[in-house]
Amino acid sequence: MRILFVGDSITIGSAGDFTWRYRLWQHLRRTRHAPFRITGPRTLLHEDSAAYADPAFPEDARGHLAGWGEGWLHMAPLIGDTVRAHRADTLLVALGLIDLGFYTNAEQTAANVHRFLDEARAAAPHLRVAILPILPNIRQQQNPEFAEECAYFNQLLAKAVADRPTPASPLLLATPPEDWDVARDTHDGTHPSASGEHRIAAAFATALHQGWEIGGPYRPVEAPHKYNCLLQPAQ
């Protein structure tokens, strides 16, 4: 199994973050019995930082296709070549917030979801894709119209996932954490805190386990002791 993480600033992370990618890698190391590999053309955090919170996070597990300020609009033209070059067979995708915030409305963003899937499947017809809907954030709390647009996009995303699976290329909609708390699970209203990283990783781990029998139930792992960061279990 060759996993490619695709996302925006929530996925790439910034200096000092563990990232939810790291949390899921830890989980799969403990629960995935068959070989797996994290792949992708990028390995750094935002602003080309290599300062992951755990410097022991190995270089060959840091791969991704994620970028600060990049959304479905930006990833759709890149995904085919990336899947082909890195031989990805499983995509874990968390996109949409940046599109609605700056570039496209819900229907335009959904059109880019379809383009993304078309390009990815053209590169790998047996590709598996799990997608996380947009999570609550501070802008939604402060702007009811934006919240409605996010909710509408999530509906369109769910429809796309429901309408487009094939026997060769299954799609999953990861279930967002029911107890997501913007104050607790983000450090700035949008980007995940340690607890948020665990909850996003758990959402994807549950999708992999329940949908495709990959891995097992998610259990958080404490951060390395030298960081003095005792983490709370994901619910």
C-alpha cells in the first residue's frame, strides 16, 4: 500500500507541529501488518521548514502533496502526474476550506473534486480515495453565510463520493469527529492543535479500518517524552 496525503495548510502543518500525517503514520506502524509506504513529492512543512515536533519522524515517511493556501483548484491539475510518478494507490484527502475561503463557491469547488477524481483515476484506475469533509472553524462561527457555503459543499462532496465509486476504485467519505471543538482542537481557529491532529488522524484511521479493513481502531500515542506533551485520547 502506497499512501499519498493531499491537503492544504491543515495537512502540511507548520514549524513545531507533529501534523496529523505523523499521528496516522504512528497508528499504521502499530496496526498495519502488511507493508505500507508514505509517498509524495513534498516532505517539508509550511515555509519549507523541516522542524517537525518529533525530529525522529523519518524522512521517508514525511511525503505528501499538501500546501499552504492550496485547495481542490490547485491539486486537480497536479494529482494525475503525482499519482503516476509516486505510484500511489491510496489517497487521503482533506481539502475545501481554502477553496471556499478565497477561490471558488461550493458548486465550483465540487466541479474541481470531480476533475481531481478523473485525473487521479486516469493515472491509477485501481486507486482508493478517502476524503474528509470541511471541519468547523472560526470563520464559520463568525460568518453564517460562509458556514452555509461550507455545509453546502460538504453535501455536494458526500454526493460525489456516493455517486462515483467503482468496483476497481472505491471512494470513502471519512466521518468528521462529532466532538470537534474549535477552541480545543485548533490553535488559531483553523489549524489543528495536538488534540485536533489526533482527531483528524482518527477520522482517516476509522475510514481505512471500517471501509477497507486496513489497520485497526485508532489509539493515540504519547508524544516523545522530551517534548513534555501528554496527549488526550481522541473520542
